[in-house]
Amino acid sequence: DAGAEIVGVAVIVDRGAGAAVEAAGLPYRAAYRLADLGLS
């Protein structure tokens, strides 16, 4: 409604949403993956 255009998604920790975001045609960037933090 405000006229903004979403051009991509950036997150601190990728928790698995990357595939869905990229399927919507948007670039997805994550600073860390769960494995980088010792999590699975």
C-alpha cells in the first residue's frame, strides 16, 4: 500500500526459508547458516 517494492530478502541466520524466497523470484542472503553456529 505504501508503494515499496521488495527486491530481496536478507537475514542474519538462515533457518530454512531460502528456497521459498527464491521460488518467489527474490534473491536471498544469509549472514550465517545454522551449521555455522553449531546448530542443526
